[in-house]
Amino acid sequence: MPTAPGTPKTPGALSFAPSGSPRSRRLTKPKPTPEQSRSRSRSRSFTGSPRSPVLPFEAEAPITKEALQEAARLEVFDEAGEPVRFGDLFLGRKTIVCFIRHFWCPLCQDYMFSISRGVDPDALRRAGVDLVIISNGSPKMIKSYRELFHCPFPLFTDPSRKLYHVLGMTLRTLEAGPNSEKPDYVQHGSMGGMMMVMKHAMKMPLGNAGDIKQLGGEFCLGPGLRCDYAHRMTTTRSHAPIQTVLDASGVDLNEAQKEHLEATEIRDPSMQMTEEEEAEWTSKRQQALDAMDERKRRRRVLIAQREKQRVLLAAALGGQWSCVETDAAMEFAAKAETRRSIETVASCQKGVAF
């Protein structure tokens, strides 16, 4: 009922346009109060999804207990494709967690070499520290990736990248940064890195290698909801030196191990791809792509044949059966591997159980 002139309006009440006006009986929502606005703003807070509003990026910001608690509930996947709760990796034991970029990244492959060749698993065990590596590609690429770099440490994937975002790795870029800031672990130029990727591609399965713009980082977590070290990449080649991460984690390497780590260089002649190897890789990759195209073509032909048979059968039945019954008859004939023609199937009685 319209409010009488001069009658004060009740806060939050709905008002009507005057009778007879073009907007007659149209409800007008009241403006939200300041408290309601704040409540709505809080409800849109970050949830950890890559589609959620991005938090301000800080390369060295510590992880809050709230963020670490949320991260602990998320899942990563092992090389068998089995989900593993992220919290199970660090809540009971101090753990170094190295997040790399995509599996094809030559810069991260250099970083993997520095870890595999420079970090002594026995020294970590003596210090009571674990080390795990996390990427964001397909789990089916983990096994061959670990074998390529002879990596003795567990490797997992976070295909959704929720964990990356919850831990603050929200900066996305393809920028490598100035050459003056190139870290020591990077041993290849752009051409050498491409050759290395092509060399490794021959030994890895086809699959989703991950988001090429997603950057990684290094953290020392646990035991419990504790973070002793946090570093997030700002360019595609700004991983923290593994020696820095080990020092922050309290892993005490002896002088010989430190010298070996600092002198670790990638001078593997197998990284140089010959013309024959490049041709072989190109041929195998083309064969794999051709096989995928052939499977798609066969699938399309099969679908077209099935649809044609369904139309013919429906026409032979004169519309007596429904589409579901027609499909059931075709499925029955296929399972029985019968050689009866469409006309024979059409002569079946409607009461036959499929």
C-alpha cells in the first residue's frame, strides 16, 4: 500500500512508485547500509582459486597461519595420480617446498639440475628435513621428469594452481629479467635451453605441462603451521639459490658439499642435440600427433555410422519405438555381435528385453 504523504518511511522498507505512473508497482530496493556493504566485501574474500580476486603480490612476505591452514587442506597429486593432502607433507616435519613453473620450462630444468646434483639427501635426513618439489602440470609427466634429472626427492603437481595462489604466488609473467640479474643456476641461453627442452621432450609423454605464465617459489614449512622462509619468483628465472634455502632451513652442509654445490654446472654433452636426434624427435612427435588425429577421425566416423543406423532403424519401425528403445535395440545387437541386418532388428518384437 502506498505511503501517505508526510508519513515517515521505515528504514529498509520497500517503496512503491505513485499509482498510475509508468513505474507503478515496481519495487525499489533500498541502498545497503555501511555494515551491509562491509559484510558483502568480506564475503568476496580470496578463496584460493585462480579465478578469485588476486591478493597484492609480495616476494618475501611470510605466510600467515590462516593461509597455511587453508593450504594444508588442499590436495596435490603424486606420480600415480593419487591425491595427497598438502598438509601431510609438512605438518609433522620440517619440509623445504620448491614450486617450479611448467614441466617444459628450461630455466626450471636448470634449477632441477642444481637441486639434484647439489643437495645431498643424507645431509637432509641428518638435519631432519624433507624436500619436495611441486609443479602445476599433469601428474602423468612426473615419473619421466624425475628420471630425466635423477631427482631423489618426491615430486607432486597442483594442476588447479590453488595452492600456488593461497601461498601468494599470484604474479604471472613471461619476463626473464635483465641478464645482469641472471642467477648462477641458469646454465643455458635461450637457444641452448630450447635444445635441452627438445632433448627431454623425446623422453617425456605428451600431456599438459602446466601454465607457462605461472611462477614458482621456495618455502620452509613445518612442523605444524610454521613458515621459516618464503620466497616467490618475480621473473621466470628468479628461483632462490638452493643453498640459500638450505641455510634458512638449518641444513648444515660441510665445506666440501658447499663447494660442490657452488661449483655445480651443467656440462652434460648429452644435452647437445644432434641433427639426427632432432629429426628423430620431430618424427616421433609428428607420429604421436597423427595417431591422435586418427583416433579422433575414427571416433567421428563411428558416431556418424551409429546415427545413420539409428535413423534407418527408426524409419523401418515406422516410428513405433522411441529413441531410447531404438538405441537399446542397437546396443543389444552390438553386444551380441550379431550379423543381423537393420531389417532383421526391425522385425524384433517390442516386448524383447534389452
